[in-house]
Amino acid sequence: TSYMIGTERKKGTLGEWLSHGLPGSWIGKMLPYTLWFTLLGVLGNIIMYGWCGYTMLGNFWIIVLDTLLLVLAMQSTATFLAGLIPEPHLSTCVCAIYGTLAFTMSGFSYPVSSMPSFLQGFSMIFPLRHYYLAGSKVSMFGCGLTDCWMHLLILFAFQAMGLVGLLLLHKQTKGGFYKFTDGQLKETIKEI
């Protein structure tokens, strides 16, 4: 997502793309990526829970919803970072670092409960953490929506970051790409 936005900046078509209306233009641009990444995630879950025989005690459709919300949350986070950091290479690098940290902080590689308390709280800013918590509740404990709705709601709430990122991108295109200064960033945040 960050790379795609950076490519639009490089080609000089970002302003044209955003001039068609903020949420609609972003949805139109992101929809193919959203469908593709969600399809890959669902296929991975089918392989994991079906063919490989991992434990699935709950409803598989909740896992599908969890996967879709993860993809949307990560795309929104990348849009926010691309809007916050105008330099395409730097924003893509920051997104890569954020994604790498997400695996560590989500509990996949090291249990969050064994981390220091400030890192346990820090882990909640990563969408992957909520995906993992909701998915493990459904698959391993057979929980339904009543037990994992909070994590799904938090994943959905990450969409607000995408809207803020779009506003930042729109502001940048109005003032020119390299004319976006720290003062303009503060003004934009105040306007929001």
C-alpha cells in the first residue's frame, strides 16, 4: 500500500487520484489489493485448518472476517504512514519495520504475557495482535463473536488511521509534495 502510494507520488498522479473523492478513491484503488490479500489469507487458513488439520473448534467464517479486517487494518496503517511520511522510500521502510515488529509484538514468536508490562501495552497498537487474539479464541477455544468482538472492533477501528492518512495525503497534494513542512503537518492535525 505504501509502495503504491509512493508510486502515485513519483508519477505525479496522486493529486488526480485523490481528486475523485477521498474515501471513494482510496477504496477503488485498494479494492483489488484487499481482495487479493484476503484471498491469500483465506487460502492459507483453509490449508492450515483443513489440509494440515490444525485445531478449529469455532466457526471458520469468523476467521474469514478476522482475515479481512486484518488486511483492511494493515492497509489503513500503511496509508497513514505514507501520509505522515512524504518521502516514498522512507515511508515504505517504516512500514516494513512496523510489519516486522508486528510479528514480534503480536505473540507469534514470543509470548506477550512474558514481556515487560510496557511492551504488553505497546503490543496493542499492532493489528496483527488483535488478529492473533481473535483467531486463537475462535480456533483453539471454540469461542464465537460474543467472545472476540472487541478484537474485531479494534481491527475495524484501525480504518480511522487510513482516513487520517488520506487527509494528510490530500493536504500534501494541495500544497505540493515537497512543500509539505512540519508546520503544515501540525496545521493538518489541528484541522482533523
